Amino acid sequence: MTSKIKRVGVLTGGGDAPGLNPAIKGFVYRGSELGLSVIGLFDGWRGLLDPLADFMPLDRDAVSRWDRDGGTNLGSSRTNPFKVPAGTKSVDRSDDVIKNIARLNLDAVVVCGGEDTLGVAARLGERGVRVVGIPKTIDKDLAGTDYTLGFDTALRNVTEVIERSRTPAGSHRWVQVIEVMGRHAGHLAFWSGVAGQAHLILIPEHPFRYQKVFELLRDRLGEPELARDRFHRSRYSVIVVSEGAYSEDGETVTIDDRHDAFGHARLGGIGEVLAKKIMDETPYEARAVALGHPQRGGAPSPVDRIMGLLFGARAADAVASGDFGKMVSARGIAPACTLSLVDLSLVQGKLNALDVERYYDTTRYQVKDLGMNL
Ligand code: F6P
């Protein structure tokens, strides 16, 4: 072990995700075996802007039950220290972060986050801060790793809703549109659509055509008179649409014009737009639901617990052996996974999108190669 590394801060940034608390537990448990003392920093990078920032010593007792907790017990923010709002402008306060890391006597910081939070870690790393990253995002859009904490739990949550949406849709013979998070990557929408056997899946990686959606609905639902045939079992349809999906002649739908400190718009609304078009341009009734933040909610799934514990323990090893400027990365998913470290610079500016060529049937808006029609 690199003897000078003794006191390590840990923070969680960006959207919360189930798996973060297990990762912190894994880090503290393994870290304590390696002689590290761990300090929990609150509210992501925002906490480190404040010279009077509170913190929480984390030992085995403090975190012993954290593996069961969803969200993040340290709190989170989307603060970008390089662009902190100040009146009508924004200012670079990264120096304050570096000063506060020193003030807290931290020898290193473990940063759990997605592209934005880890991007800040990478930039601070270039300025001499000793950082190690742990990948998390329900979007699974991070480069350099097969797994990001939170994805599996979100997949479970969305699949359950798809399942539950079938009874009202079936009873009323609706087209039920379900809008799923994921930003500009379709992993969550696509795989929940496959798991929940949605009839159509629309993803950001392949712009869809409204006329094609209507045709596919007609193929499935037939003429509306027949739709009144109460003995026909398939007179409803479920469409999963990713919040970042858009039509060939349209653009991504956003909630408003605002952008966060990393330049992201809040996506949302494509589900309502699609349901309205279906009502206006086909004979079918449609309803839309946007699943929103509960997708990220609840206790972590077994995969997120295991991956969190493994990621946390691996990060402690990285700190102890002085492997800074790196992110823990997984090849495969628990239990059959191999962990390694990749350079933090790898994760910046690269979207890990769904492999359309491999998985997506662009003529049926469906998964390829399952060898069956849903
Ligand atoms: O990145 C995770 C995520 O849940 C995205 O899927 C979604 O677009 C975004 O966060 C929502 O942002 P916020 O949590 O700030 O509302």
C-alpha cells in the first residue's frame, strides 16, 4: 500500500441510482482492511464548494446496512465546479474544491458518478487531485465499462410497470405508450421493452417514422370494428419509447428550455406527443405515461448490490495501490464479471449507445434475433 494514502473522501454525484450505497459499503469494508479511513462527503461536488461543508466519518458500523438502501445516503447534486451559476453568469470554482479537499486533509477522493461527475474528477485529476471513479447511471451510457450501477434495478422497475400496464390497456383496448428514461441512450427502454415484451420499442439510436408506427399498430390491432371483438386477446398494444427517441422529421422533446451546468436539457414529453398522434391519425385510443424518477427508486436489485460491493472494494484496492486517475470497469455482469481499471479520460465525450446493428430490428421496432413475433 502507498503509505501516504490514509484519509479518503467519497462522494456521489448526478442522478441518484440504486447501487451507490452498496458501493460505499464495499469501499469502506475493503478500505478498513487496507488501513484507509473514509470520510463521506455530502451532495456531490456541491459539498466541496463550501469551506464549512459538513462530512461524515464512515466506518464499518456506519455503513453495515447500506447495501440494502436505494438512492444515495450521501446526497447528490448535478453541480459542475467548473461552471457554478453566479447571477446571470457562471464561474469556475474548481480551485475552491481543491482547497477544500486539502482543508479536509483528504489524500484522495473516490467519486461515484456518470459522465458528468466523473468528467469533473478527470479534470481535477489532471490538476493533481488523486481520484478514483466508480461508474453509475441507470442510462448505462458510460464508455469504458459494461456495467453502471443502477441499470439493473431500473430495468426491474420499468419491466414491472410494463407488466402492470397490460391490464388497463387490455381492458380498454388502448395503445399504452410508456416513456422511459435513458437520455440519449436506449439501453433502459430497449431491454425493459424486451423483458416486458412490449410490442414496439422506440430508441434514440434509430429515429422512428410515425407512419411506420401506425402501420405496425394496424398490423397488430386490425380494423377498429374488430377491436370491439371482446374475445380477441390481442386488441391492445404497449409501446415503450425512450425519452430521447425522436421521429425522422422531428427532434428530441424536452420539458423546457433550461439546461443544467453540464449543458443537458431535461428530456421528456415524447410519450404524450406520440399518444396524441396515434389518437389523431389512427382509429385507436391511446394513453401515455412517463415513468419519471421512480424508475431510479427503491432498494437495489441483487445485481446492483453485488456490483456495488465489488466496485467499492476494487476502488479501495486502487486507492491503496496508488492507481489514480482511473475508473473501476466491469467486463460482463455479476456474478460472471471481471473488474479492471480504465483511464478516467476514456469516459468523457463518448456515448455508449445501444448497438442497433446487433440488437434492433429497424423494420419492426423490435429486438432482433429472438426468432419470434411479439
Ligand atoms: O441520467 C439519469 C437520468 O435519470 C436520465 O435518465 C434522465 O434523463 C435524467 O437523469 C433526469 O434528470 P434529473 O434527475 O435531473 O431530473
